[in-house]
Amino acid sequence: MSKNNENKLVPRLRFPEFAMEGEWEILPLSKLSYEITEKTKGRKFKLMSITSGVGLVSQIEKFGKEIAGNSYDNYYVLKKGDFAYNKSSTKLYPEGEVAMLEKEENGAVPNSIFTCFSFDKNKIYPIFAKYPFINNIHGRWLKKFIAVGARANGALQVNSKDLFSIPFPYPSFKEQQKIAACLSSLDDVITAESKKLEVLKEHKKGLLQNLFPQEGETVPKLRFKEFEDSGEWVQTYLEENCQVKGRIGFRGYTTEDLVGQGEGALVLGGKHIQNQMLELKNPTYLSWEKYYESPEIMVEVGNIIFSQRGTLGDCAIIDKEIGPATINPSMVLLKNINCNAKFLFFILISDRIQNEVQKYRAMGAIPMLSQKQIKEFSFLIPKNPEEQQKIADTLSSLDNLINSQSQKIETLKLHKKGLLQGLFPDINEHNG
């Protein structure tokens, strides 16, 4: 921002044709919108709720059913382009989330946790208006009114007066439309790329079902031509194909044994498995003394980590060098693998094993698998190591495509985040 623009209500990024239009206007939400209090009164509308980071979706999509019950008559009616504020706190929006009804012509939301409003469409272009809320303009304002932990029946105690006092910045109508068009086109690209990702994931799901024998079968539905005459797959148990090692109880550790980066070994847990892949964000480190105390669970390339508590059945293969590492008490380490390691990993995420794991997920408040139960996992395996390799290579190449597509989407989302920060002025900066 230039010195001439310091403390002026202008964005850091501006389309050239609007560069000379001066400062944006700023008014409280109450001057630009009106509250919606129209109720269903027996009329049938699609019941909606907010999914964090997604926006307004049908209750059936979110909950698998409609949950209005006897309270339906008190639901507020929304029309396309209207907004709803959900007073429920989420990780992404701790002060609640605002979303616009975009995909439906009308809908209804519960009056108990929603405040609804519509913009004066002569002043504010609705699609433009949704982006400041995505950027959490309301949260930064409302947090000064919300006492920590102040809830009523699970909802934040936010009154309409505070909500409608939110300072809302806006430029000319034409500039609003330009910003909306830019961000909407980016949203369309993100949506299209996300659909491609879902197609790839569905393809992988289908291959996992067809490249491995299903219950009662001894050969897979799909088999590579060169192995069609290789005979039936043979039954085996996990312990016949690897060692299963966990942290021995008396060699556990406390928070006092945790150290900073460079002062100990990486500790792998369930949080480091995302979408069946190793994710090393938010690392935890264990003192060297504790690390060397348990050499049997020192992690090496080619090992598999498997969750036996909490995120039961989640697993990842260590396919790259990550430095000295060990596992926490919720994990087991599969090592000294005598079949194809990647093939074994895909076996572990296949329906046959995951259906077995599912039985234990339903047991007790804290689902858990013992090492003995894990060792006794039963599955079928082709005798020919080359067939194992072929299957592993096929699924690995698909995983690479999925990973690449996921990274592409994350890059687009980061680009959108940067645009949201640049195309809208910072109210706090403006206020000094």
C-alpha cells in the first residue's frame, strides 16, 4: 500500500479501471440489510443447515435426515441470495459462520441458532457480499461481544444488535460485480478440480474392490493378463508377513519427555496420517534418551504405521526418509516385511481388513485393537511377487495422481485466500 493510501479504506489489490474511484464506503450491516423473520407456517421448504467451510447444505446432505421435528413451523424462510448466520462455534469460524443461499431457490433454517438477513440489492451485490463473510469479517467484529464459553443450548450468545452492528465495507456496484466475477470464476475452477479429485478417489475405491479377492473369492475380479494363469491367491495372516511392534508400557513417556525440534526424534501418531498418507505437519519430538530406549520401534523407510487406538485402522507407509522417528502408544509399527510393502499397505486399506477393523470401532468408548488382534488379520495374497508388485505399482501411480490433484486444489485455495485478503480493505488497518 502506498503512503497516500495509508489508513484509507482501499484494498491492496484493485482492478485498474477502479483505481481512481477513491475510498470504499463503510456502513453497519443494519444500514445495508434487513433481518428476515418470515416463518414457514406449514409451507414445505427444503431444510438447510451450515457445514463449516462449505456453506448452506440440506439437512439430508449433512445429517442423513431432516431433523426439524415439531419445531418446523418456527423455521425461517430463506430465498436465493439471502444470508444466514449460525451461532454455533466451529474450528474454522469460532464466532459462528455466515453463509448465502446460492444453489436453491428457497430453503428454511431453524430460528433457534440462526439469524437471517437480506442485503438491499440496490446497494450490495449478494455474491460480492458472501466473500467478506468467508474472510470472517463478522468473527473479527463479534469476538469482542462474545464472552469466552458464553453459550445457551450449545449456541453462542450473540444478539441481533451486535450482529447488525458489523462494519461492512463496499465499493461501487460495478466494482462489486467485478470482484464477485473474479472470485466466483476461481470458485468454479476449485469446484471443477475438486470433482476431478472425487472421480480419482472413486476410481481408487473401485480398484481396491476389484484388484483384491472379495469375501468368499480366491481370485480378484480384475487380474492383469500376464497373471491370469497364476492360480488362486493363498490365505495368510499379517504376522506371517511382517513383525508387529508397539510401544511397551513400561517404556512409555510423559509430556516431560517431549522436546523441541532438533533435540530429539520425531514421534508419529494418528494425527500424522491424512487420507492414508504421511503428513508431518505439527510434529512432536521425543528426547533422544526415550528414543534409544525402544530400538524395536525405530521407524525406517518401507515400514508401515498402523493406528490401534483412536483413529482405528488408519495407516501409512513410510515411503521417504524422514530422519530419526518412533511411534506413540496409539500406533503399531509393521517392519521386516517379507512381501511387497506397498502391496501390504493396500491390503490394509482394502475392504477386507477395514471391515474387520470396523467391528472393533463399534466396541467401547475408546476403540482399540490389541497387537494380537492385528497380527491375526487374515487376507489373501498372490504367490507371485511380480503380481504383488504390479498391483502395488498400479495403485501407487493412482495415489500419485490423487496427491498431485490435492496439491493443485490446495494451491488454488491459497490463491483464493490471498485474493480475499488483497481485494478487500482491512477494517482494522483503516481504524488504525
